[in-house]
Amino acid sequence: MHENKPPLVTNLRDPRFQALRNLQTSQGRSQTNLYLIEGIRHLARAVEERAPIESVFFDPSVLSNGFGRKLVRRMLQSHVPAIRLSPQLYRDLTLATEPQGVGAVLRQQYGLSQDFSRAGRKGTSSLVPKRADSSAASAAEGIYLALESIDSPGNLGTIIRTAEAAGVSGIFLLGSDDDPWHPAAVRASMGSLFSQTLVKCSAREFTGWARSSGIAAIAASPAGLLDYKAMRCRRPAVLLVGSEKRGLSGHLLEASDFTVRISMRGHCDSLNVAVATGVLLFDLSSKRE
């Protein structure tokens, strides 16, 4: 498998291992603009989507899957930097319940295309998702998603996965603590993270973009006046979803064209934010005005 064997790392204090472990922390990710992925499926999806892979790490004693071994061999042949971890170090690093023996370091990507100082000016769109379909028809039918301070990284990753399935053109992250590169978010996204356009900005920058771009803004709230089933809106549109605990901020609620709710039966007064977002996104994607 390894004609040109990468270096074997066995020492817990080895800087190369410490650099990997550092990416499990929020501070490490923010300082380096890098993040970790783990598992054969995630690595295969990253390669398929041409995600910016910086390096690969693996433990040959655990990596027994034939496709996984072929994937690593392909990385080595492409001269992607790689290290072998000893079984002990790999066990210390992995967060997977069923480790597959391979992972990678990727560079974070956000879809910022222009300077924010132009946000809100008439006729400008300073936040343009870089992977969105460029056709006029697609733009006119576009659905976007804006998330404000999603507390659980697992929920955030699940929402990103659901957004891909619903055909969302871009995801705006409005909370300063929203971290799509958190290991739990990466795992929950199941590879959708690599194909989605993520835009990091403030709530005011976002609302300036939405107004100047003529985007219909739909806020989700348990206190919404309109049942989501009755929702009719023009395209393109953006769905706004807030924190599990606090909901959307007053600024975003006021900036929205209307607010919708999901009516519930029994004694439930709320849904998991990822579930609620999925219900609303699929309903919105099925409607045409």
C-alpha cells in the first residue's frame, strides 16, 4: 500500500500529533483556519467535492477497508502530505465510536465574495455564495438559509446536511459562536459540509444583503402569526432560524417579511431546531409562487 511510506509518529509530544489534537479545540481551529475530518466516507466526499485537503493521517493497523486503503494510496500518489500514527496515538486522537483508521486536515472555506462595506447599498449584493448556480432561472428560484447562534454543533451539522437535501443555495451563519468546523458538526453533516456555501457575517450585514438583493425573509418562531402550511412567498427567499434556547433576535424578527410557526399537537411547545428547520425547508422548496 505504501510505496513511499509517510513518517511514523509515535510520540505523544510530537509537534505533528499536537497540531492534529489542537484542531479539536475551538481556539486551534480559529487560529489556523483548519479543521479535522475522520472516516472513509468523509474523506471520499471531500475528494469528490474537491475540498481543500491540507494533509492526511492514518493508522494502517485500523485501516482495513479496501476502498479506504485505495483512497489513502491515491492521496499519497497525489503528494498530499501524510503521516502514519501509531495505534496508541490514533486511539488518543479519534472521536469516532467505530474508528476507520483515516482522517484529514482541511482548510476552512467561507463564501465571502466582496467587501461588507458595500452591504445594503441599492443594487449591490456583497454576500454572494460562490458555489450557487449562476443561471438566472436558478437565482430566481433560490432558497437560502440563515442561522443565528445554533447552540448544538450536532444540530448545526444536521441542518447543513438537511439544507443540501432540500436544495439550499447558501447558508448564512450569523452568530459569532456558530462553528460548522466543530468535530460534532462535521460528523453530523455527513459530508454535506464540503458542497455547501457558508457565509459568515453579522445579522445587520445579512439584512443589508437581503434587502438590497430583493430576498423574501421568512422568520421561524413558535410565536409566529402564520402557520407554515399557509406560507406563500416570492422567490428567491431565505429562511431564518434562531437559537434553540433564545430563538431569533429582535433585529432579525423585525427585518423579516413575515414569521411562521409549526403548529403542534399534544403538550409539545417546541421541536428540535434541526427537525423544525427540515420541515420548513422542504415545505418551502416544494412551493412555487
